[in-house]
Amino acid sequence: TRSRAVSPAPEFSPRQRRTEQIVVHVLWMTSGLGCDGDTVALTAATNPSLEDLLRGAIPGTPRIMLYNPWTAVESGDEFVRHWYDAESGRLDPFVLVIEGSIPNESLSAEGHWSGFGVDPDTRQPIPITTWIDRLAPTAAAIVAIGTCAAYGGVPAMRNNPTGAMGVADYLGHAWTSRAGLGIVNLPGCPVQPDTITETLLYLLMKLAGITPDLDLDEQGR
């Protein structure tokens, strides 16, 4: 008998089979000064939905692994481990999403304004500013989600003792990721759900080499 050569399935986008094997890790921090409203909005997205991104339902696009305390099965040190993995290079590429404004920890002589995880040496909470310092150098992209993260929001009003500010104010407005991307600002209170997932989808496609850089305006939007 003769064996027939089996033709590969057609591809609907360039390098589809290769790009669908890519996994982009999304580390979503809700420990800034905010209300977690953007995380709630994310769950209402429909076009694409969060489920579409997690399951890789869109042909040719990478899948995401989302680490968000609202959706996580893990808790405590088991959940925080993902941040250490990103810092050490075991999660690559990764996108850092920051929700809530950034407090100026240097204004406080004692204690801190916000924290995420516990330092194993000091047993003290780790400030969000410390995590940003650790992860920004190796992040493929940073997204400041919501008005608080983008511009400082209500916590940045005058006389607030936290000295709250937006992510770009903390890192510098000229900051770029190792992939050459500036800080992506998605202002809104909350951001429209589909705007969140559309932006994440575009970043996935950018990191897979499918699309050009994001066309951001002078405010990084």
C-alpha cells in the first residue's frame, strides 16, 4: 500500500503554529493605592474575553498565564513565588500590570504605605516600590491600569501623606522596557473591560512579532 503525505493544517496568520506555542506571563499587582475596580472590570470583558486569552482561542496568538490575587487558586507564599520566579528569569517573557497609585515610601520614616508578600529575612511586608524596582529591568512591558496607576488618581491629591503618584512618575516618563516599549497607560475608573483585554491581546501579538509597536500618544495612552 502507498502512504499518503498528510498536509499540515492551514495557517490563518503568519507563523501561527509557532506563535501559538508562546506563553506570556502577566503579573498583575493590585497592591497599589486603589480599589481593585480594574480587576473587576477585566472579568466582564467580552471581545476578547479573559477566557479567550487564557485558552488561546484566537488563532495565531500566544496564550497568557495570569497571576492576579482575585483569580488565583494559590495564596500566601505560594502565590508570591511567581514574582520571585519573574525576578530570577524563570518567567519569560512577562508583562507587569500595576493597579493603583504608587506611594512614595521614602516619605515614611517608619513602616510603609502598601506591601505585597513578606520578606523572608526581615518578615516585613515588601513595598510595591521594591517589586517595581526588581521587575522593571526585565519586564517585556509595563501597563499602568486605571487612573490611579496612570496619573496618581484620588490618592495623589494634595496633602495626602503617602505622596502617591502614577507609575510613569515613579519610573520616569522616558522609561522603556527591554522590548523597547514605553509604559502603557490605560486611564479610567475603571477602564472599559474590552479596552483591557484588547490591550493585552495587542501586547501578546507584539511580543510574538506579529504586530508593530503600540501607537501611544504623548501621555502613553
